[in-house]
Amino acid sequence: DGKEFSVAVAPEITTNDMALMIKLAIAGAGITFGMEESFRPWIGRGELVPVLVDYCPRFAGFYLYYPNRRNVAPKLRALVEHLRRPG
């Protein structure tokens, strides 16, 4: 009817395991939240359906914080350069 309302949610399962979240959502155990890229194959096959899309914030990108630009360890510098590459 177009009216807004709030729902108190008391999750029975909480996990940071993406594979488990997907399995539970497909099994009908509830809804899950994450980056669309993570769910795209299941959405494409019709196993999962996006909901509440208008309420999801846009993804602004990843941020990487590290101490300073001087004396950066070579492995960290390589990671930063890799992450900055487009695509």
C-alpha cells in the first residue's frame, strides 16, 4: 500500500562466510547482503533475486590505509600498484 514501516530483525545465523550465506539464501533461510558481484552467477541463474535494491548504498570502491608513502615494503608497494590498475 506504499506505507513505510520498520521491522526489527533478530538474526538466528550470522556469518562472514560468503559461500555459507549464498547456500542459506538459496535454501530459503533468509536474505543476505553483500556486493552484487558476489551474487551475480546465482542471480543470473534465477537462484537468487535482488531485493530492497532502492535501500542499498552505492559501492564507492575499496580503500587501503597504510602508514606512509616513504619506506613502504616492496610487497605492500606491489599490492598498492596492483590495486590501482584498472580492470
